Amino acid sequence: MPGNTQSDHHIEAIALQGRLAWQKITGYNLRNYAELAIQRYKRIFGNTMKARALPQQKTEAWFSASALNRMTNLGMPVSVKI
């Protein structure tokens, strides 16, 4: 049935409430942040793990995520309300 798909519901919600309200309702912003973080991770560390066994892969993922978080925090501006 036309007009009954998930995409149509999103388009209708955007038309009625506006794009920013739709983003808050659907959690689009959080999904976008998560996708951006994964994109950064893959660009810096690659698509595959170097370790072969699961315990070493867990350690590798932990160190990679820690390094990515540290790089992100170093690049964030320190703002002060005036």
C-alpha cells in the first residue's frame, strides 16, 4: 500500500513537526554520532583486527577505543561561558 512505508511515515513527521523535532523523536542524532565514531575507528585502525584469538581481539579493541577516545578528547575545544 502506498504511503504506508517507514520512509513515508518519517517524511510525514518531518513535514508536520520539522526536521529538528523529528531528529529528537527518532534518536537520529545518537545514531549519527555512533556511525561517525565507527567511521573514524575504521579509518584510523582499519576494518579488521590484527589479533587472531578472541581474548587478544578484546584487548586490541579496548586499546583502540581508548586511543580513539583520547584523540577525540584532545581535539575537543574547551569552552567557557562568558
